[in-house]
Amino acid sequence: MLPEGGKNLGIRDAMGALGQFTKPDTAYGTLGLQKDAVWLHIPVSVSGDGLWVLDIDYPVLNRIDVYAVHGQNIVVQTRVGSLQPPEDPRARARSHAVSLDLQPGARYDLYLRVESKGSLILPMTLSKPYAFLVTALKEQMLQGLLTGLALCLLVYSLAQWITLGEHLYVKYAILITGSMLFSLVQFGIGSQYLWPGNAWAETHMAGLSALVAATGSFLFIEQALKGPDTLRWFSWLMKAGALFTVFFAVCFSLDLIDVYIVTAVISSLGLAPALLGLPGAISRARRGDSVGFYFLLAWAVYFVTTAVLIEVIKGRVGVNFWTLHSFQLGATFDMLIFMRVLGLRTKALQAAAQHAKREHDHLHSMAHTDPLTGLSNRRGLNASMPLVVQQAQPDHLTAIYMLDLDGFKQINDQFGHDVGDELLIAVAERLRTNVRNSDIIARLGGDEFVVVSSGLNSAWQAHELGEKLIKSFHAPFVLPAQSCHIGMTVGYALAPLDGTDAFNLLKLADSAMYRGKNDGKYCVRRVIGLEQQSTT
């Protein structure tokens, strides 16, 4: 290799300076970070004749001038690179490939002038076209599979965000987008299909994708690890980090800063989300929370694969399939792990929602249920009764019965409140067995009960039901410590015959019940204005 050092050498200058070329002191296939263009000299001799392909499989190299020299004659001269238009736009390839017509046994000198704003990673092969196509097809297939997986995860996360309204999914989508774009840039799929010939995209997309991925990492990790014991400064610091990366992304896209500043920002902030989230993940793991374990596993892989790529970029680790793809494979692994974290987070949110619903239902039940008998209380009756009354029709009547026990006070005074409570429980059970499942039974307090029965065909059927309730009390109540005999008086009103206001109907039923008390108890009464229908 021969660094230009700002001299802008031509091919003849490079040929004349052959004695100044030195063997690279970097690892295989990489020259590390070089600000200036670098000349490479590669002596070549082949045994088979015909067409050969020189492939430089690092798509982000901006410009590569290739010369094949035989003796002092330049037999091949071409230029490739991410910022160079291809000779045939229809044949735009993922990598930088140059065809060479080499004669067997002849000695050639290949001179390459390479310049790029990033690292000079140069995984080069010289092979026959068939072998080149087989290798290129395998790499194309791998990139298609990994990109397809990332797209599926992206679409799924956006769909879940829209469906569930959970912001963690859209933050995961930002993280995936940045990681996917970085791979599309690094392995040439973007320049091949998405932005062919777009110089702005070629010079900006790598930096922007890294900043987008960092933004997503800050936001995703902050929300995923947030909990009751999370320190307040953690959320503020993570959100501030996301704002910083967004700010630098905007500045870079507007060319207010160059790629070297972006590289410095990524180098300093790239690992910050994981480092800041590490204490929280360790704390969760110690409590047995699997989310903490998954984060630690993902970050372990991320640190290793990122370290490998950084060492390749710096020229300290050689280029091969695994080192070149380390970050992409590690990012794919992390995306799958984080999807598992999303699943656990969603499961936890659903469990919390179900618990809240159960608590709400329990509190609602306590507020609307009589604790002694398990029947609806006055509040529960007031909530359900108007809905039933509204549905009443002249041929589908709703009856509201007010029931008052006869003889209960004497038993309660004689045998005590415990026996009285047991008797009320037994009364509630007997009422349940003598009405339909769709009917409403409520205890208003003391020994007053209400039954609401809908779908009755006639006023006579309503009266018959009242009689049935009275007859059901003819049998004694057998309690654990006592056998008791009580009766009851029933007053009722009908909707819509007697009105359509549920509470006025309840007052009419109560008035009818008291009229029955005055008439000697143990009877059914219905009051219609000042008139009275009765059967004793």
C-alpha cells in the first residue's frame, strides 16, 4: 500500500513509486481508518485463461480506480464505487466487481486507488465468473432473508402500535428502522434497489441510520425498563440522549456537520443506552424478572459483535464472513430478543389490566351487592331497574314487587340477630328458587325485598307470580339452630300500565304493600292511583 498523503497521484506516478509501496501492518482485508486515498499494488498471475472477476465486497467504499498493468501497458482501466455511476445502470450490483481479461502465465500488476470517508475495509477476491456469481447469490440471499425478517418485525410492531396504542411498539419500530437501514447501507442493498445513484443517500444514510438506531435504543430501553423503583433521573437522561441524537441527525441531514462529527457522536453515545440501562436490567434480573435477563443477553451479544466490527474498522481484526457480518447478525439477534421483551411487556400490561378490571368488578360488586344475602342492594337495584322498565311493552309487562316479611321482627327479637341473619339468607335463597334467572332480586334493608320480573304476558300473570311468592313461604325455614315460620306481604306495580318511571313504580309497589299490611298481611296488592285490585 501507498498512502497518497494529499498528493493526488496518477497511475503513472504510482507505477513510478513502486519501490515506496509497503506491506500493510493492519489485519487481513482492512486498512483501518484512512483520511487520504490509498494506492494498492497487487501482483497477479493466473493459470486459467479468459474472463476473471475482481470483487471488492464492501459496498460503502466511495471510489475505487482499478488498473491492470502488463509490463508498462495499462490493459484495463475502470472506476467503481458507491459515488460512481455504473457503466451500465441496468447492471447495478451490490458490491464493486470489475471484469479482467487475463492471459495464463502472464504477470500482471493490479493498481487500485481507494478513497472513502469511512473505513477502508477491502475484502477482495479474484475468481472466475461462475464462482463469483455463486458467492454473490449466496450473499444476496442472506441479505434478502435478514432484510425480510427486519421488515416483518417492523410491520408487526407498527400494526401492534396501531391496534394496542402501546408506544413501546413504535419505539421498537424506530430501533428496527435504524438497524435495518444501517445493514442496507453496509451491504449495498440500499444503493442497489432503494436509492441507486443518489449521492446524498450514499454519503448520509450510514450516519443517519446509526443515529436513528441510537434514538430508538434510548426510547425503547427507557420505557421497557421503567418501573416503580426506577430512578427519576434515568428517564430524563434517556430522553435527553434521544433528543441529542435527533438533533445531530437533523444537522447531519442538512450538512451542518460532517461525517466525522457523526462518527464521534455515535462512538460516544452508541453504547450509552445499554450502559445507562444496565443497572436497571441487573436489578430486574436479581428479582427474577425475565425482562432483565433478556436485556443482559441482548447487550452481551451487542457488545461482542460491536467490538468485533470496531476492531475490523480500526484494522486490528481481519475480514472474513463472520467478522464482516458480526454486527448485522448481532443486531438481528437483538431485534428478536427485544421482540420477546415486547411480548413480555404486553403480557404484563394485559395482566395488569385484567387485575384492574377484577378489582373494579369486585368494588362494583361490593358497592351494588348486599353483603349478607348476596342479592343486589338499593344501589344495584337503582342501576338495573330503569333499564328493564324501559323495555316494557303492553304485551310484555314488567312487574315490580315490594316484599315485606311478616313475623320476622318477633323471631329476630326472640332468638337474636345471628338467627335473624340466617333467616334472611334463607329467605334470599327461597326467593331465588321461585323466580326466573332473568328476574332481579334485591334487598333494600332490614326485611324488605324487591323482585323485578319482565316479559309477563298479562296483569293476571303478574298477580299469579305474587301469589306464588307468598305460597313459597308456607313451608317453614329450617335453620341450623332453629326452625322458623314466617310469611310476607306483597305489593306490586306494572310497567307500562301503571307508569314508565321505575322509581315512581317502586313507590306505587311500596304503597300497595303497606295497604296489604293494613288489610291484614299475607296478601298481594296492586295500587292504581286511588283504585285497588286485591286477592287475599
